[in-house]
Amino acid sequence: MLHSGSLSQLYNSKPLYPTRCIHTISQEDKNSVLSLAASKKYLFSGSQSSQIHVWDLQTFALVTVLKGHRGSVLGLKLSEDEHYLFSSSGDGTVRWYDFADPQTHGSAIDIPAIPDSPRKMVNGINFFEDGEEADDEYERLQEELDRDVIKCVIREKNICGNAHDGYIYCLLHAKDIPNVEGEVLISGSGDGDVKIWGIGKSGIELLHTLKGNLDKGILCLALSEDGYLFCGVQGGDVQIWDLETHQMIRSVMAHTKDVLAISIRGSGFVSASADGSIKIWTEGFQFKESLSDHQGIVLSLTSTESCLISGSNDHTIKFWDMPSSSHSCFESFRRPSGSIQDVPSSNTMLYVLEKWIAMRTVSGNPEYMEECRRGARFLKNILQQLGAVSRMIPGAIGRNPLVYGKFTGRRSSEKRVPTVLIYGHYDVIAADNEKNLWGSDPFSLTGKNGYLYGRGTSDNKGPILATIFAVNELLKEGLLDVNVIFLIEGEEESGSVGFYEAVDKNKELFQDVDMVLLSNSYWLGEDVPCITYGLRGVIHATVSIWNKRADLHSGVEGGAVSEPLIDLIHVLGRLVDSDKKVLIPGFYDQVRPVTEAEEKLYDPIVEWMRTSETAQSSTRAHHSTVTSPNLGEGGKQVKECETQCKIASANNLALDADKMKQQLMSRWRYPTLTVHKIDVSINNPTIIPRSAQAAVSMRVVPDQTITDICAQFEEYVKEVFSESTESDNSISVTIQSAAEYWLGDLNGKYFKAVERAIYNEWDMKPLYIREGGSIPAVRWLEKFCNAPAIHIPFGQSSDQAHLHNERIRLLNLHAGRRIVKSLLTALPDL
């Protein structure tokens, strides 16, 4: 990844097979090559001499010269069907050449025959200069030659004066860009802004402005199929904007001088500069290779399927051997020509899941930022194809976008149509397979023994798609009587950074929500469905102890100074006792007492633990009731399961029921404090570090308040530090993040409806369980929407979410889809 200030990274690697210049054309008029355009048969080059040269792409021979302009040919553009060539010039005119004219089409050389102009030009360096003044005779001859040329007058409604606060250096015409249907014009200016203009029958109108920097004028533009706008700017940077969210996602220090041309190649791009170099960039905007054969400024780029073509003020055109990939790995912002509806209905969901799993949507790692956006765009397109109105919502700067989609239910004249908000996340945990712990490629959906393996199958791509297809089926059957809003974020695995601000900024999209639904958890075991009705909240804090001295040598200063690490250990040792009880005064004061009704909810769980074979597994439950598959060479099996657990092992069938309940409550409904790690300013066994800090988390439960617990924690830590040490060090407490607990209303109509839907599917009553972990968005969405949340786990405890061999049972995926259909069908009558 390249940011401003990281130019040195450009030269750290050389490609194994460098790009070759396979042919060079030297223009006979010895003028700069200002513009290029290529069809399947011909290359058109615009010159400073006012001429357009036409070259045969097979023989590299000059076919003809198009004359008529009186100034430098600054721009060339071919129509999509290659029938028309448009040229713009420093003489203030745009000329249009018709290659489909019946008089010329089909002839041996199907290039329009344009008579030579008597106009004499001066080879000045000012591209907008008309040259020397022509006398009356030249003007008369020019008019005679232009007699059959149709002259067009631009109507006033199609003129926008003062469109920018600087020169307009580049224009780009496009159709159906993200969030805009129809034709648009994109303009780049010396004022640093890019403006998007809608083209309609009534004229042009400004749709959006991408604000840039005044000292970084926009000199060239290129639009990729994945919805990224590449802007070459003054000074050498390439700015990359996501037109889905109108965010600048990267500014790459590409060159040492102005970037004058950009061309899209496959899933990457190519930039050319006044520094004389051409640089090739990969799909992740990483530098790949530099080409420096030109002996001057590189002014223009174009390409064919097999070649990149460049033009320079050294009077040459160079052809580079650079075959275009047969397909782009990026998801197009346009709806694909082949619809997923073309896939057999029984396989559609799995087909989409396979495509989505292949996208490495790992959040929190800049290396995968483009993959995350690709995954978000893919989901947006899927929602659109399945009948939703969908868009991407910008996240925090440098973070992943949110995906919004809405299915509209049938209108009813008798009663109000309910609205359900379905929350989920498309980002995943990294899947490192260096130790060969995966039985298959983690980013390739693999079916085996009724399970689907792959990163994200269970957490959370599989359940999201099952829910989307449930809604789509109701829509196709004409039975969708509720409005369904999907809100899928891309930062859940990284603390939901920017989520709350993004949703609040677009609150008009989330009006009148009646229920919040999610599936981001797992059953207690393998054989009994569950409903999750509670999550603990969490506070993440840092305790730091430091001094203003430098790091010291322990052999010189040891015993003579107060050591921050020792002081920190003293403090941490006073936070929790040997019975796991938190020692902060008042920490348990507001914890809601266990009621008789709540305690009864644990009875069926204890009974299941005593009788179910999966609860008697020798490995701890949560993801591990099934042993790992054959993984390594020679049939070597992984015998150990690295898991986190929801319930204690039930090896001893005589274990007292009350103890079982207490174990579950300790994990689910009582608060805790954990010390995760300690960092020091320098990690050396002979050095006394000048600072040490510990990462601490506290899980909070009903009815603890975040503000009270934070205040009690900070006060107690500082009190212990001052009492237990006579230290000259300093201490500070920083609250990094906090999220409230969530507890559902089991007596509410929505929980009862979910219970009925699950019973009808599995023919058994679900277990009501809580989770010791936290999903910060759940309680926040409840408050934001003023609507209750419902949590339906789809997966089994052995799904291995966050671990190797993550999976979901296909039976559970389809059952979850049917449960959601049943629930949504029942909602209007509740």
C-alpha cells in the first residue's frame, strides 16, 4: 500500500517478466503526441501540429492523416460502436468524423478522406495556440474545405458557466455510474475538484462534487468497472475515489511530477507523468513496475486487448506488450449482464455464497480494503437483482462501507405494513493457512459431508444470504407483507468503527422500524435449536504507568528507581481475587438479581447437558463437538481443538444442577474483569522499560451502567496505585471503547413468534440461551430504532467461527431460511 510520503516503496521489487516495448512509431511531423484512441483496427494519434494520424494496428503503417483543426489536438474519443471519432482542439472546436458513412464504409480503407487544409501551423509549445494569423485567402480556402462539414451550435441550456473555479483540464463521459442512472459527464479542474454532471433532455445539472485540494489540480480521469474514479493530479499523486460512497479511498504518491494520463488495465491501472515514466499498478493499488523508455514527457495513454500504447513529446508512440486479463476480479458497479436468476433456483443461494466467500473481506487490514469494497458492492448488486432497492453507505474515512437494501412489502389498505431491520456483517476474520490447519482453501467454498467450509460461511455471510433469499422467495410468491431493511456493515470484526455515525447520518433510511433481527451466534450444541436473548456489554480500557526518564539498564539502575512494570503488576494484582471476584468497590451493586423465572430458563439447558451426546463430548462445546477433518500429509489428523467455550464440559453426569447453573451464569449473566496483555516501551531482558501498559476489559450486565463502571474502575486503579506504592511514576486510565449489554423481552410477541417458527421447523422447543460475548450494534440499534431486537442462531456449536475449518451445516442454512420466511409471514398478524 502506498500513501503520500512512501515513494521509496516504489522501487523495492522488480517483476519476474518485465513489460517490453514491442514497437515504436516516430511521427513524421516531429510534434508531441497529445492524445490517443484505439479501435480494433486503427490507432488515432492527436498531434500538436493540429493533425490526427491514423495507423494500422497490424502493420504499424500510417494509413492517412485527418486535417481540419487549427490548433493542437488535445483529446480523442471513439464511440462505443467505433463508428465515430470525436476530436477536441486548442482552436476551441470539437470535430466529429463519421466512419459509418455509406460513401466510405466498406471501402478498402474505411477511413474518411478529409482534404488537406492549407492552414500553416507554428510548432509552438502552447497547446492552445492557433498559430500564425491566416490571411484572407487561407480563410477562404478553409471555409471552402469545410463547406460540407456540419456545424453544430451548442444550446444555452447545455452550457454551464463558471462550472469550476479553475481551468477544466479533463472530461469523462460515462453511463449508469454507481447511484446514477443514465449519462453523466465528469469534469476535473485546476481547482482540485471533480464534478459529476447529469445529462438530460433539459440540459446538464450538477449531481455531486468530489472536493479536492486547491494545490492539486485534476489533470486526467479514468473510470474502472468496479466503480473507482482515478484522478491524475498536479504534483504526481493519483487520487482514487469510490463513486459508490463518494469517498477518496486512497491518494497514491505515484510520480515526482504531474500525472498527465491514466489508463485502466484489467483490475489495475497505469499512470503516465511529466517525469517521463509510465507506472503499472496492481488491483490493490500497489506498485508493480516502471517503464522509462520515453525520452520526454509522457502525455497520453490508450490500450488495446494486447497492448498498452503511450505518446510523448519526444515525438514517438510506443507499444507495450501488456495483454489484458480475460476478466476482472472486481465486481462491476453495473448490474451484470448475466442474472443470478439464470442459475437453477435450488442452487442460486449456494452459487452466490461461493462467489462471496471467495472475496477476502477481512476488516482492520489495509491490505484487504479493496476486497472489502468489492464484497460490499457484490452484496449490493445481489440485493438489487433479488428485488431490493440497494446502495452503499460511506463508513468512516479509511474504513469499509455499509450496505443498505430495502424490500418493500405489499401495501394494505386495512392496516399498517410492519418494517423489519435485519442486521449483519460481511467482514470476516483473517484466515491464515500457513500451518495447514484448514482442510481446504478457506476462501473457496467447499462442500463435505453435508457441511459448507470456508471463512464466513457461519460468521456471517451464510446466515445473511439465507435471510436475503428468504425475503426474495416471499417477494416472488407475492407473500411479502412486511417491509424488510437490510443493514450489513463491514467493520463488525474490528469494533464497528464508524457504524453508529454512518447510520445516524442516514437516519431517514431507517424510519418506523418495528423489529431488529440478526443471526450472529450459534447453538449450545449440535442437536437442539436455540434463541439468544442476552449479551453482555463490554468496556475496553488501558492502564498505563510511566515516567519521564529514558529506558534504563537494570544492572546499573535496578533497585534504585521505581519500575513502571512492577508498579503495574502490583495494581493488576489487586483487580481480581483468587475466586475470580472483581475487587472494585461497588462493581456488583447494580447487577440485576436472578429471578425465579430466569432461573427456570436454565432447567431445560441443564437437562439437555445431562442427556445430550453432544453435551457429553470430551472437547469443550462452542465450536468443537465434532473432531477436525483429515488435514495434513499422510493422513495426519489434528487432534486438538482450539476453541472458546460457551458451556462447561459435562463429563460428570452427576454434576449438581445448581453448580451447572452457576457455571452458565458465570459465563453469561455475571460481570467479569480480564487482563489481556501487558506492553512495555522496550522489550529487552536487561532493560528497565520507562513505561508499561495493560489492556483490560470488563464485561457488564443488567443493570450496570457504563459510566458508573468506568468511573469506579478509574478511581480504584488510581487509589491502589497511590496506596500500594511509593512510586515516582505516573498512572493514567484510558477508556478505549464501550458497548452496553443487551437483554431481550422473552414475554414479547416477537420472541413468541420466533419460538413458534423454530418449533414448526425443527419440531422441538428451542433452548433460551445468553452469550458471554458482545455485539455492540444490537443494543444501539434497539435504542436508535426504538424497536426490540431478536437474535436467532443458525449455526451449531461446532461451526468453528473465527477458527480454522469454519463451516455451517447445509441443513441449518436452509432451515434458517425457512424460519425467517415463517417469521416474516406471521408478523403482520401479531
